[in-house]
Amino acid sequence: MSARRAQPARPVPVWRLAVALTVFAAAAGAVAVRLVDLQVVNRDFYQRHGDARALRTQTIAAHRGIISDRHGAPLAVSVPMVSVWAHPPTLAQASADWATLGASLGVSADRLAQRVARAADTGKEFVYLGRHLTPEQASAVQALRLDGLYETTEYRRFYPDGEVTGHLLGFTNIDDQGLEGLELAYDGHLQGVPGKKWVLRSRTGETIRELHQAAASPGGDLRLTLDARVQSMAYRELKAVVRATGARGGSAVVLKAGTADVLALVNQPAFNPNNRETMQPQNVRNRAVTDLIEPGSTLKPFSIAAALESGAYRPDSKVDTAPGLIRVGAKTFRDYRNYQQLDLAGILAKSSNVGVVRVALSLEPGEVRSVLQRVGFGRPVGSGMPGEAGGFLPPEGTEDPIARATMAFGYGVSVTPLQLALAYNVLASEGQLAVPRVVADEPIIREQVLAPEVANAVAQMLETVVAHGTATGAQVPGYRVAGKTGTAHISGEGGYQNSQYRAVFAGFLPASSPEVVIAVVVDQPQGERYSGGAVAAPLFARIAGGTMRLLGVPADAAPPPSGERASLWATRGRQ
Amino acid sequence: MRLSTQLTLLAVLVSLALSTAVGRVLSADANRRAYAELRTLERDRDALQTNWRKLLLEEGMLSTPDRVKRIANEQLHLRSPVPADVHWVVQ
């Protein structure tokens, strides 16, 4: 019975079974292949497309640090601005109203259309249409609501003091990266590192969830040793003198005596860092640290220091400078006139070439050079400012009397104005050489390079130079001033140019307890008055007087006999 | 185990499962709300920071020594003292 039931009515042909099986197997195989194709072979592609619809990377902006002066006044601040960029293929199709868009961006319609078309043709996905727009421009563009037009936040750096701080601070490029000056030197510190976060967005574009975040680290602030008020005053005075004398340029450096904090560092000609279009490369140079000058007579005090150090001379040692000229080898060095017998202070006060040459040649060959090297000449001073020049000293072991003689009064040597100020700081601070400080939290590095007695003796002599020597123009009422003038011929092609000079003055005050050291250089003043005494010394006096007033340094000189003695005028500035 | 105990256990487990499911939904919602608030606060913070920088810059622009001097000279007719103006007190 059971065998009968099991017997099929009709036998199924084997081929039908085979066909059915094959069809099902093929279908299953196709599904498997498709699965592998989607999940393995093209996985990245689909993952990407999925993510592209839901995942977004957002940048977290990071400010560039603020640069401020020693009292916290801002000197450079980055402010966010709106920049507009386009996705060229989309924008080209959007058949935008170029005239309106151009008007709101401040570009001509044709140029704009061309730019977008060209970018679209070359297959670019990104092109800036306008950067650092004003809020009005940005909202005008926004109002157009064009497809393929996007906004992004960028930073623009502003310098409230403009050209006054231009050389020292330098500037940044349009991407807010330091290009010159301290902006370049401390770029790594100032620059913020933008962060990123990966977020999940809903269909409506709302951020739902944050998946991962790389935190932004904002740029560090930079507090300088600069005093914005002294800087501004020094700039004004320098500019006035350069303009009045028709000079080609000039520099002034104001240091805090002892620590060599840079209180002011100004140059002419200058540039406005807020306006990149008007910048001229030759005006961007920070002359006070990059340009080499022959310091001329301002180097004589160091030759005198070498004489005192040798022990062969005392401050009151007499030197015979008659007949007002001295022959060294084939060269003859002259004085302005025959000063006869001079003591060392007298040599400085009259700025006697003969006296200084006579003294220098009587010393061991390397002694003057050794002092010059110790007070910081001939090598970079380590200010950290870009382009800092090291200057030139004749090589060690120079025995040639002519080279030794010229070096003794500041020729055949080249220095930067900053080096000159630092060397005078040695005289002002009992023989200690300091590394200049531009940034306030840098360590103070000082080194004893001259015996205190030697430095003090020379400082005292420098007081007589200002009191009744060649530098009476450097006097500042109420203060004892020590300093020295220099007038250097400018060497060009074919040797020294007869009618081109550089007026130099370096000094410090109040001499009883120096607070500031100042070096000024005026490059090629035109006209009758070109000497250090006539041009640079009065400029020094104006900057020095202004600095004393701004810093509130008490007067140390005996009051002028004719002065009224009623009220103390010395005002205390902010410290 | 008796049938009633088993049923009770099942009921407890089912209610637990349901309540955690609801809890999950609620917490996801709370999380989303909190995140939205965080975003708003972050935006506020950024806006304030930006504003602070702008004000700082504006203050800097208004108080540059150059501008102060110009106003002092031209509008208030102040000038720096010359030596003749200086009176001395000798103690």
C-alpha cells in the first residue's frame, strides 16, 4: 500500500530538475556576486557616498595670537573676515547675474564671468571670488543666494599703529602667515592650528552628533618689550628729521639700559603694513638690524676703553696730537685742527682722529679689536629678528697699522644701529653686554665683557663730550647725557663718496644712573648740515628728552642757573 | 519552576526591555538637545570672542599715541613742554 502511494504518477524528467537547479544556482550566484561587488569591491565608493550625504568635516577656526607692547596695548590683532568662494561648474550653470555679483564684490562683471568660466573649463572645484570682504559686501553677496557660491571665515591682521611699528612687527600674507619681522620670527608661536571635527548631519543639514574632534589650538600671544608711546614718539622725531634734511633714510633704537629691552626701534622710509598694495620692497627693510653702516667716530670710545684696559693709560694720560695729522704708512689721518696736548677725555670730546690713532697704535695689535669683539661687534647679536646682520670686523691677528688705525676710529668696520646701541649699553651698564630682548618673557642674558672701572671711566668721558665737546647738540635739559657723535663717509663704488655722509649718534642718559641707551643714524642728510653733531645729536636729544618724559625718569642734572625754581615738573609716566 | 513564577519573570523582563527602549529614545533626544545647546553656546562664545577682538582693535586704533597726540595738539591745543616751561624744585 505504501509502495503504491510512493509510486509517482508520471516520472519527472531529469533535465527539468537540472534546469531548475541551474536557474536557482545562477540566481543565487548573481546575488552573491552583487553582494561581494557592493560590500567588498565597491565598498569604499558606497561608503563615501553615504558619508558624503551625512558626514561633514567642519574646521574649528584658530586665531593668530595678539602682539602687544610692554603695557599690553595691542599692536597686531587678527579679526575674522568673510571670504567668498565658488564651485565654478555649479556657479557657471547658475547663470548668475554677474553685474550684481561683481558690484557687491567690487570686481567688474566681465572679469568675474571670465574667471568663473575659465575655472570651470579647467575643472577646478574651488576658486576665491573675494577675500576679506567688509560686512556690507558679505551681506550683499549673501542676499543673492546663488548656487555654487559659498562663504568662509578667514582672518585679517590689523596693525593699529600702522607704519610706526611696521618694520619691527613685519606683516602677514593674506592667509595670515608671517612674512616679515616678528610676525615671521615668531610665526610658529603666533599661528593657531585650526582644529577639525567630524559630525553627522541630518537630512535638513542640522548637525546631530559629533563623532570625533581634533581640538583647535589658538595661536599664542606675544608681549613685546616695546613701549608703544616711546616707539611712536621716536618714529615721529626720526621722520621729521629725515624729512627736514632730505635724508635717504634713518634708524633709531631705544634700549632700556642694562637689560637691553628694545623700547623702540624705528626706521625711515617706512611702509604701512595695513595696506599691502602700497608696499615697496625697499621700504620694508628693517634697517636698524639689517643694514650695515660704518660707525665712524662713535667707535672711538671703545678704542679708549682698550687703552684703559691695557693699563698703559689712565683717564688723565696726555697724548700729543700736534701737528693735527699723523702719517701711517702711505696714509695720512687728519684732525679738524691742531689740538696739541689732549687727555683721553679730550680726545673723545674733540673727536681727535690723531689722538685715537696714536693711542691705538701704541697698544698691542689685537687689543682694540678684542674690545670691539667683546662689546658685540662682528657677529649677530641674537635679537631674533629676521635678517639680522652680524657686521664686519677686520680678521683677528691683523697687524697692518693702517687697518688698525682706521679701525680705531670706526672705519673698515661695519655694524648695525642695533649693535651700536648694544655696545653703548655695555658702557652704560658697568661693562655688561646684554642680548637684546624684543619679547618680554625671554630671559635676560648678560655677560661681563669690560671691567666696571673701565666702562665707568669711558662713560664719564662721554659726558664731557656732550657737556662741552662735539656733541653739545645732544644735551637734554635737566639730564646728564653721555654720548658720542660720528660722521662717516659713505663708501660706494670706487671708494668713499666725498659728498655723501651718514650722521650717527649713540649715547645714554641719565648719566648718573642710565635708564635708556639710544642710537640714531641718519643716512645721507642733504645740504650744509650733515654731520653727526649737527643732525644726529639733536635728533638724539629730542628722542632722549621725549623718552625721559614718557618714562617719568627723574632729572639728575643741576638745574639751569637761570631757571625758575618753583615747581617740580617731572611727571611720572605709566611705568 | 511554577507557571505563575515564570509568567511574572517574563512580565518583568518585558517591562524592563520596554522601559530601556523608551529610555534609549529619551536619552538620545536629550543628547541631541544638549548638543544643540552646546553648539549655540559655542557659537555665542565665538561671536563674543570675535567681538572682543574687534573692540580691542578699535580701542587700539582710537588710542594710538599718534592719534592721541594729534587730538591733544589740534583740538585741545596742548603741547610738549619746552625747557623754558620747566620749573625746578630744589630740596
